[in-house]
Amino acid sequence: MSSQNGQQRSVPPGVRARIEAIKKIRKQEEMIKESMRKVKYKIAVLSGKGGVGKSFVTASLAFALAYMGKRVGVLDADIYGPSIPKMMGVPPGTVYGTEDGRLIPPTAPLGVKVLSVGLMLPQEDLPVIWRGPLSSSAIREMLAYAEWGELDYLLIDLPPGTGDEQLTIMQLIKDLTGVLIVTIPSDVSGVIVSKAVNFVRRLGANIIGIIENMSYFRCPDGSIHYIFGEGAGKKVAEKYNVRFLGEIPIDPRISRANDAGEPFFLKYPDSEASKAFLKIAGNVAEIVEGKSQNSMS
Ligand SMILES: Nc1ncnc2c1ncn2[C@@H]1O[C@H](COP(=O)(O)OP(=O)(O)OP(=O)(O)O)[C@@H](O)[C@H]1O
Ligand SMILES: [Mg+2]
């Protein structure tokens, strides 16, 4: 660097490192834009609270959209608990890298492309101990080098919560189509969903709608039991003027299938839950494909 009178001034190493880091991030952001260029709709799946079935909903919705004939990809952005590969029946160690460093996502049944840190780890039970900044750079790299090809939908399973990490990931995807919020029907969960709605709105992103999971349990005699309470999802949707996209019942076969690495949607296509996913996927497609853009909020 030269000063005004032509003398050379050296850049302190700390500043140089920072400049290099910013350059790298800029380049990655350009690469992310490029790798997403052929993806029509980018949808983040969010829940304020952990354990509400967000990953299961993401996986099943991906299969339901693919069943409807859409080209679908799933990005598991929850690097601490990457449960998507197992739920979608994709074994670890199946991501291929090209010579120029691109990542080729493996395909789950119905041709759904899946990318997850979980697929790059040699063993499934290896813990991922990354601090926040490291984890967001891992996601950035995954997004930058992903080779999605042409997709109609990319569903992004965010880590649970509405903090810095979720914010960073959502900001990486510049033209995010919208956000799906997953909840369960308890009042406590309803309060947390309110936070999620406000979080998304503060970011200026669209909310496609709210999905309620574990809404009820239907006994073999047909009677319905509201195990986790009733109607919080609908209530919050009404309060914030957001679409309610549908409810998914509790089914013990869901956790059994997920644990066994067998995609529930494909194993039990006639179940009430799978039918609910088809209905929700239809709702999502109708909203995002422009038929009722006005209802996004
Ligand atoms: N409708 C349902 N009926 C029965 N079990 C379900 C249902 N939905 C999800 N589960 C089970 O609940 C558990 C949590 O689901 P999942 O991992 O999808 O939640 P999550 O919100 O992604 O959790 P995390 O916050 O840890 O990422 C899993 O064991 C899953 O199989
Ligand atoms: Mg999850």
C-alpha cells in the first residue's frame, strides 16, 4: 500500500488476515448464489423449540413434493444433530466430491437430493463439536460447493431456535422464497412460535405458513386424543395472520421408521400422517408457485 507522498506503508498482519477472510466470504457468497441459480424455490424450515419434529416434517415434505413430481433437494443445516440422512434413508459417507471441489449430493428415494454434514462424517455416531462461527462457516462451505443442478424446491432444515445461527444461515440464502414454521399443539410451544414469527418478520422474509406436528393421536377405535393440547398452531396462525397449512397426527410407527432409517412417507403411504403431508405439500406448492402469493406474509 502506498501513502499519499509515495512512501510504502505495510498493512498490519491482523488487518491483512481480516481482509483475506472478508474476500473469502464474498467469494463464497458469490458461489452460493451461483450454486442456487437453478433452484426455483428455497424454503427454510424453522421451529422455535427443539424436538417438535422439524426434521421429520422437512424429510416427509420433501418426499411428498417429489411424489407430486417436483425436483427436490434437502439441505440439513443442523450440524449438531444431523438427523435428516437417516430419516431419508441415505447412509453416511455418500457425498462425492468432484476434482474441482464441488459436492455432489447423494439421492434419497424419489430422486430427492440430500446434503448434510452427517453424510460427510465417516461414522454416524461421531459427535460434532463445533463452535458457532465454525459451524456457520461449515454451512457456508456446504452451500458454496453444493452441486444441486436444477431443482424446483430446496428445503433447508435449520437448527432449532431463533438465534444468531439461524439468522446467519437465512442471510446466506439471498432470495429465500419463504419460511415454514413447525410447532406442536401445546400452549408453551405456541408462545415460542410467536417468537419465531416475529424473528422471520424482523428478517423481512416471507412466512409460507405454520405446520402443526403431533396434533393428535387416533386410537384404533377411531377416537381422537389430544396428547399435547389442542389447537395452538391454528391459534398462533390466526393471531399473526399467517396461513395454517395442516396438522400431522402422532403415529408410533413414525419414530420406529425414523430410527430404522426407513422413510416413513414411503413405507406407509396410506397412513393418515402421509396423507396429511401430501395435503400440506399441495398447499405449499399452491402458495409458492404463485397461485396465491398474496397470502404470504
Ligand atoms: N408425528 C409424529 N408422531 C410420532 N413421532 C414423531 C412425530 N414427529 C416426529 N416424531 C419423532 O419425534 C422425534 C423428534 O423428531 P425430529 O428429530 O424430527 O424433531 P426436531 O424438531 O428436528 O428435533 P431437533 O430439535 O433435535 O432437531 C423423533 O424421534 C421422531 O421420530
Ligand atoms: Mg432436527
